[in-house]
Amino acid sequence: MPRTFDLILRRGAAVTPGGIAAADIGVTGGRIAAIGDLGAASAAEEFDAHGLTVLPGIIDTQVHMREPGLEHKEDLAAGTRAAALGGVTAVFEMPNTKPATTTPEALADKLRRAEGRAWVDHAFFLGAAADNVDHLAEWERLPGCAGIKVFMGSSTGSLLVADDATLARVLAAGNRRVAVHCEDDDRLTERKPLAHGHPRTHPEWRDVETALKATRRLVGLAETAGRRVHVLHVTSAEEMEFLAAHKDLASVETSPQHLTLVAPECYERLGTYAQMNPPIREARHRQALWRAVAEGIVDVLGSDHAPHTRAEKDQPYPQSPSGMPGVQTLVPVMLDHIAAGRLTLERFVDLMCAGPARLFGIAGKGRVAVGYDADFTVVDLKAEREITNRWIASRCGWTPFDGMRVTGWPAATIVRGRIVMRDDEVRGDPVGRPVRFLG
């Protein structure tokens, strides 16, 4: 008797652990139930993926989506809508919100705010601080918690962990991989007078040594504690060379912005809209990041989505805030790099699907395999499109990639068997749920 499914994706090229092959995919109860020739099967809903490529759902493990009425104008509804439009099926939000996510109560509040409003699945990092270190081992395993995040620099208030003694206590408390923003706070303070006049001075202020010094300190303390760490948004050749020798404990992230934009051109063209921390650097660093991707040093990509408004970004440098939107453009920008031959499709899937699942212990996501969540990023690898500010769903309404012509585009976003985006339109109601973690 023919099988019946809730959803069948038919005739697509599926990227599975065994390779890329034409296959139908049957979904039941939000999970993948069958992969292969399902010609005789029926379903409540069918998706014709002929000519399209079916990837596992893309996971962006670094976004910032602040609630309205606070300091920033983004919220979970707008930010996750942007994610869905960009082909992203799950996001991890960072804790530097107002109020900061540093307690179980703050985490629970975030989860409540996301319920019925988030278009994609989600988890939230808890921020390490001097006054919560003794609780981190317990709190890092709370439902919906992506893990612990540390700011060694570029933060304010209780979230800044600038000294080695406190950082050592954080690393000694718990077992999950700790995500870290590595910039040395003392050096940032010392070099702040270099930031003046024009954002082209941003990478002079926040120079390579500022990042490398913090990264060395982190890895040394991690080795002493025997704790796995995740170095966020690595930007320089020197950091990649150092981290390549410490992969036993340190995993590595870089961003589509740092792989695509280059100084000083981006600062001359975009001004403060190219300002982020750590900075966009010169061509030799971008080349080193691509070598690190090719050599397997980079484990994941994260968009570091930080959608400041135009009014904020139009302030004179350095009063202007650092950060740019990125969750919606991550997939098309990286697909364009695939079309240009800088990256293979399989490596992209490892960076954005299997890699996040492996590093953070995500349950049921990261691959197209029977029993896994039916999360799919369906893409048209041949589509030629232009990224524009008009397409951006984030409340900021801009992207540093405005006007960029790309080859490759997200055609659909499917979250646990629900089609939440198709052909640039978000459909239905928000279905996002907290991401589940192993253990």
C-alpha cells in the first residue's frame, strides 16, 4: 500500500551525508521519514523541487535581535522573518541585549517573547559575568540555552569579562563549548585615540594585535581548564595561523562580511555602514580567511547580524555603533562565492549545517537524514538576482550588500516540515520553537 506523508519534496537534488543525489523526501510529524523514490506515495502537501537543490536547514549561530522599546529597533519577529526570507531555519541569539541575558529569568523571558512570534527555530546564549560564574555550570543546560558567551572586549557593564582571573573561573564552570568575542579590552582602551575622523581608522584602533592578544590569552586559559572554546568572528591571518595549532580545544568562526568586504575600499564606499567589531581588514587577511576555510580551520560561519538603524549608523565616527545586518544575506552571498568557485556546496553545508550541530550538540538538525528535523533550505543555484535594501525585512531596512549581483538564491525555507518562505514570500504563521540540545 502506498505510503502517506504530511509533505513530500519531489525531484530536488538533495544534499545528504552520502552525497548529492536526485531524491524525493517524505516528511511526517515534522521529521524526515523517507528519502528516495517516493513516486507512489501521497502527501497532504507537495513541493516540486525540480531544478532546485535541497540543503539541510541553515543554522546561523550568531545573531543579535533586540526587542523594541529597548536600545535597538529589531525584535524577534522582524529578525526571524529576515532569517526565513534568507533561507535560515534556526538562529542563536547573543546575550548583549537590554536587559542582558545573564539569568534563567532573562532566558525564560526571551523564550516567552519568541513563542508565537519567531518564524524559525531559536536558542539564546547566556552571558558570563563576574556575578553569575558560580551558576553557569547549571544554567548552561537550561532548555533553549545555546551555551555561554564571553565578551573579552567590546562590551559594557556586567557582560565584560576583561581579566584573566574571572575568565578562568568561567572556563572552569561547566562543560559545554564557550563562545568568546576575543578583543583585548586594555589594548582597546589604550588605542581608542586612534579612532577619529573617518571609519577607515576602525581597523587601526581595533588592530590585529588587539584580537590576537585576547585569542592567545583565551586559548592558554582553556588549555589549563581543559575547556572547549569557540572563537567568534576571526578576522586576521595571524589569528588563523595561531588557532590552526590549537584545534584540539578551539573551534573557529568567521563571517560572510569578512570573506566578502575588504578594507580600505569598504570604508570609503560605505563609511560607518562598514563598521563592525572586529573590523573588516585588508586584502591579505581576507585571503587568509579563505585559506582557512579551504584548509578546514574554520568550523562555522556566523552572520553576526546586528541591525542598527540608519539614524544610529549616520552618527559621526566613532560615536556610530558597530554592526551590520547579515542573517538575510548570508545564504545568497555565500551561494555567490560557490558560483565563483571559492567554495564547494558540500563545504558550505558543513560550515552552516553539520558544523553548528557538531560543535554545539544540536539535537536532530544539521543533515538531510531519516529521523532528523525536516528543516530544509531550498536554493536555486542558477538564479541571478540583485540584493537590495528593499528586500531586507529587518527594521533597519539596509544591507552593506545593496546593489550586489549574485548567482544563487534561497527559493524556500522549511522548518520542521512547514513551508515558512517560498519565492520571497513569508507564509502562514510563525512556527519557531526552541532548539533542542543533546545531554
